Amino acid sequence: MKRVALLISGGGSNMLALVRDMAGDHPARPVLVASNDPAAAGLGKAAALGIPVAAVDHRVFGKDRAAFEAALLEPIAACAPDIICLAGFMRVLSPDFVGRFKGRMLNIHPSLLPKYPGLHTHARALAAGDAEAGCTVHEVTADLDAGPILGQARVPVLAGDDEARLAERVLAMEHRLYPAVLRRFASGNRTPVFL
Ligand code: GAR
């Protein structure tokens, strides 16, 4: 059974989708939900499900990213995860941190990578007049939002879409895609999932 640590920054809907899927014959189980924000709503939701939680407030460390990451690493190392899932985790991690989990850290990003790495993905897709949007699960490497793609799901951009409506449609697909990718990945299969 693979051990999974999940990192969140906010509501944690992707975290919940993953946690709910990790039951029964699933090859993995959640061992930790950690956040850089002690107020992240997802922490309470994870704790209510009986999952150990940890908060390491990045603001305490100012610009000292190495000190933040050292503190974040403590609860993670203590639960000895096989896989790390970034699930709405909004801090950029250093090459050193990423390197510790080479080939076993995943992220979900709300665009059809390589299009629109970084922030404001939906606004950028709308501004470009794209006919399709979507989400991508990828392996995390030192380059932001650029690691090998493990899954992608597409949704149409509809007439009258604004950022919020498009985000909602993409998020619904995130909740299907990420569990499908993790299930496959945890069983040792890195073949991309396309929805
Ligand atoms: C999701 O849309 C996720 O793809 C995005 O933040 C949202 C988190 O929602 N992640 C990023 O933008 C990563 N750079 P959630 O907390 O409800 O899962």
C-alpha cells in the first residue's frame, strides 16, 4: 500500500476527491494533509475524516524559503510518504525540495499544459478566445508546471463563460481526473490518463 501526503492551500476540494477515492482496492492511502496556511478550510475537512493534518505558515518565514521548506518537510518526513500530491498548493517549491521527491510528486494545474503555466489560467484562456480549456496532472519538476504529463481533461469554453463559470466546469473535471491519475500512478503505471 502506497502512502500519500497531500499539500493544500485552500478549500481542498481536489484533496477530498483524492481522499474519498483512496479506499477499498485503491493501491494508496492518505497519511497526511499539510498546508502552508493554518486557515485553509481543507485542513478541518481532512481532520474530520481522521487524517493527520499539519500547518506550516509560510508567512512566519518571510522571504526565507529554505527555512519554510525545512519546517514543511518535518511533518512530511515523519509520515514517510511514497507519493506527494499537490492539490491546490499555491507555493512554488525549490528545486531542492522537489528533488527529494523526484518522480513521486504530482500536481494538478487548471489549464491544458503546456498552455498557461502559472496563475490566472481561466482568464488567459478566455482572453485568447480558446474553444477548449481543461486541467492537467503532471509530475513536479524544478520547472514550474512543466513536468511530464500524467493526465489531461478537456472541457468546452461556452458562449457567455466568465472566469468563475469556466473555473467551475474545469474544477468538476479536476475531481475526476486527479483520482483517476493517482489510482493508476500508485499502481506503478505512468501512462497518461485522458478524459
Ligand atoms: C484548483 O483549481 C487547482 O487546479 C488550482 O487551485 C484550485 C484549488 O482548488 N491549482 C493551482 O492553480 C496550482 N497552481 P481546491 O483547493 O478546491 O482543490
